[in-house]
Amino acid sequence: MKSDMAAYCVTELTPEEASGTSGGMFWAIAFVVIGFVGFVAATIAGKAADDALGY
């Protein structure tokens, strides 16, 4: 079943446009998650170093 996209005043994306849009969001979210995991790892490592040095 094909919907009438013109009735909603939108245009249909080609497969290339759809994958480009979703791929862009994937990398944006991936960088945020990787950055947060890195921040948590650095915080834990810093705390462990402080404990080891007796600060």
C-alpha cells in the first residue's frame, strides 16, 4: 500500500537520502555515547590513581 505523500505536504525520500539521514544521526549518537564512556573511564581511573597515591 502506497500512501499519498502529497496530501501531507511532504516529499518521499529516496533510499540514498534515507540512509544518509539515519547514518548521520547514528554517528552523532555514537560519538556522544563514546565520549560519555570515555569520561566515565577517565573519572574512574583518576579516582583509582588518587586512592593509590593516598590523596
